[in-house]
Amino acid sequence: MNPFIVIRRTTYNFLSVTLHLSGGDGLSLFIGIMLILIGLLSVKFPAFLWFISTGWKFADAEPSDVALGINRFIGYFLLVAGVCYILDSIIPRLSG
């Protein structure tokens, strides 16, 4: 499997960057990997992500248990979504 990046100019003068992998959708694979990484980060370090998203706005603020639980829930959801994206990119390669 040899990945390569294609950069082309679209009709609206924006650059379109596409990751091509032989036999499957490289974008789904890339999105799946990113979702899994963000999901793992959210599950393992929910307070850190709370601070990045909300905590920096307040002085000496601590996240509540509910906020940490919501961040973990979102992390698990992102993990499932990432696995779905990866399966979406791998299954066509296996069947064809």
C-alpha cells in the first residue's frame, strides 16, 4: 500500500488535498484515525480537554464531575465513530 497526496486546484481557486490509498477511501481512514486519537485523549484526560475548551475562560476553575462525565461520553462516542470510519475504508478493500 503506497499512500500519496494529491493537491489540485478546484474551480473556486481553493486547494483540494486528497490522501489516496490503493483500493480504499483514504479520507475515511484518516478521519477514523483522528477520531480515535481524539476519543482516546478525551477518555484518558477529560480534565485537560475541559480546560482547553472551557476552563481557560475562568480563573482557578475546576471541572465538575458532570463535565468530566460528558467529556468521557463524547470520547467513547468518538472512538465508536472512528472505528466505523476505519471499517468503512477497509471493507471495500477486502471485498474488491
